[in-house]
Amino acid sequence: MFKKIMKGANRKASKAEANDSSMYGFDPPGRSGPGSNMIVNHASRGSLVPSSPGSMAATTQPPPMYSVEPLPLFRDVSVSERQSLFLRKLQICCFQFDFTDTLKNAREKEIKRQTLLELVDFIQSGAGKLSEVCQEEMVKMISVNIFRCLPPASHENTGQEPADLEEEEPYLEPSWPHLQLVYELLLRYIVPSDTDTKVAKRYIDHSFVLRLLELFETEDPREREYLKTILHRIYGKFMVHRPFIRKAMNNIFYRFIYETERHSGIGELLEILGSIINGFALPMKEEHKLFLIRALIPLHKPKPIAMYHQQLSYCIVQFVEKDYKLADTVIRGLLKFWPVTNCTKEVLFLGELEEVLEATQTVEFQRCMVPLFQQIARCLSSSNFQVAERALFLWNNEHVVGLIAQNRGVILPIIFASLEKNIESHWNQAVHGLSANIKRMFMEMDPELFEDCQQQYEEKQAKSKQVEEQRQSRWRRLDEAVEEREREDPMITS
């Protein structure tokens, strides 16, 4: 009787194992199948095929020592077994390790690294079309590895003010030897033209894209570079995700501008946007114009603009080149956020302004030239020689000089006083020389206008001198009156 009971129990157990095997496409943990030498501890069984990437991330713990063994190579098994082997290799890559201790689980880490390399090579070679199950499990494995809590920035939890981002040493992710291969696997999955987007978009969904965008906050520049390439590819390949990606990027910019002013990946996000803007169809949608006004132009406000200004400037100029009517909007936006006391930012603004003016046509230029050259006049007379010099360099640009020449009757009276003050009293010789050259240029361009401006300037100076003399005279009379009162009544001073 006892033998019959044990025999029935064994039969039931084998059926359960067979069902597990057919469900997952590979042998369940704790059991070795034919042609397999992988052994995984039974305790980790629940973490192998979770219902979602989030549940997988929560349950994949480092395996006990000696619980992970290498699997055979793809070339060593028949073609019909490769999909099953692929899934079993994904199992190994789901385990997480502590990379802060290089000696801990060193053997298991190397097995996982080699397995990731094999997966990348397998995908890249296109040896076989992946089944939907394989694609789903691969995206889950990728999610387990890349979606994680990022370490706090170096200034956080210290009670100190954040240091200059340019001076900080970049943080390098200790698990990068594995992470890089995971990102490479994702890239090789997305890039090929034979990848079926109808199937892939079930796994590369909005939630996946949103979590990718969150990773741009990583301080590791190597990871941000991979993220930039991958997100750009997703935008190009999955048209259904395009509006969602643009909106999500907008939200990141809003939070950065109005809340944190701290984000490591703004430059990379703007690089992606540069390519997106370049592909905008004409006439431009209202949505894109609102994005320019509400997100791109206000990105000139935060202090760490130097970290991403080059990419921001490219995006701004792309808008003006696409639609020249936006030049007035852009220039007035720059004037709105023009720095008052930050000379480094002023130099950046002047450089960007020159690029925008190169793409500006006469009609749009005339709409904003008065407030624009009032600001340029202030820059010309700046005591910081870099700001003054950069403003004077605008006259080295032929297109800008052409716009100024056409509207010299309005522009010269605005800037004449600044040029004269530079020639008379600026401490920097380079600024002095450049101002004299520009003055000479206007003199040759329109002698009558120049004489009128010269006369108005001299009259204004004489009037200012007269006003100053009257002021000094009033102060002298007040001093004399006080002295007379003191002589008449000595008690006033006591």
C-alpha cells in the first residue's frame, strides 16, 4: 500500500514539473533538464517569471553562493532548443548583485556577464526570430537590471549647498560592466528593421518609456549616452509613443525650471529634441510653438544653464530656421530672461543671440530691434570686458551688420553713447579698439546720421554737465547755510 501511495505522488510531481516546463519554456529552478547544467536555488523560483517588471525587480535577490552555473553556448545546441536556452539564460541575468564589494559573488557576477555577452551576440547575429514569449521575458530582464533607485546626488543629505556641476567629479555606476551589456541588448533589440513594432510595443510601452526617462537623472555620463541613443531610436521606431515622449520630456523640463534646477540629463534630452525639431513638418503645429514658449525659452532661467546651453541654443535656432516668424518671439524671450549680474550667462546669451539673428529676416528684426539694442547697448558699456567684447563681436557677422545697416537710423542713436563711453573711458584696450572700429563703420556708412548722433550726444553731455553743476551748487549753498546757522547759534553743534 505504501509503495502505491509513493508511486502516485511521484507521478503527480512529474506532471506538475512538466506543466511548469511547458508554461515557462525552460526547466523550473532547482531542477536540471536534459542538456542543461544550470542549477538555481529553489528559494528564488518566484522571481523568474514575474507578472510585471516591477514585481521582478522586487523579488530578484542575489543567489546563494554556487547556485548559478553557466549554461551551454547557443552554437552547442540544436536550432530548435535555442529559444528555450535563451529563456534560461535570461533567468541567470535576472539576479542582482552587490557591486560595491568587488569580491562578493565574483564567480556568479562573471557568469552573468558572460551570459549577457552571449545574449547580445545572439540578438545581433539574427540567428533566429525571437518568439513573443522570449521578447516579453527579455524586456522583463532588462527592466529588472536598469530600473532601480538611483543613488543620491553628491550634495544631497549633507546640508550643504550644491556645488558647481562643472566642477564635480562625475559619479560612475559600479555595476556598469553588467549595465552596459543590458543597455546594448536593449539597443540591439530595438534597432533592427525586422523587429516587429506591433509586437514590441506591447513590452516597450508607455510605462517602460517613462521609467527610461526617469533614468536620465543618473550622474553617470556613460549611462546617459546609452539612454539618449535608445530613447531616440524608440521615438523613431514607435510612432505611437511620440506624443507621449514629447509630453513626458516637457514635464521633466517644467520640474527642472520651476522646482529643482537640478538634473543631470537635460543636455541629453535636448540633443534628442534637436533631432525631433529638425523633423517637424511645416506649417508647424501649435503644440510645438507652445513647447518653445513654455519650456525651451524658460530653460534660459536656471543657474546651471552652462551645462546644456549648447544643446538648448541648437534647439532654439532650429525653431527659427523652421519658421522665421518665430524670431521675434525667441528674441523677446531671451530679453525676458536676460541675466542681470551673471556675466558668464550674458556671454552665452550673446552667442545664442548672434545665431538667432543669422536666421532672422528684416521684418521680424524690425519688430524687436528697439528693446534688443537697448540691451546690447547695456552690454557694450559693461565693465566686464568679456561681455562688452562679445557684444562688439556681433559686428563681425555680415548678416547682422546688414540688418543693422538697413535700420541704422533707429539703432545708432541707441548705442552711440555706449560706444563713446567705451572710447573715452573703458579700461580694456580691446574693447576700446573694437568700439572705435564700429564708430568708424557707422561714420562711413552714413556721415549725416553720424553727425546728428554726435551732436545729440554732445548736447546731452553738456546738459548732464550743467545739471551736475547745478546739483553741486545746491549742495554748496546748503553747506554754507548750515555753517552760518552754526556761527549764529553755537548751541546747535552742542
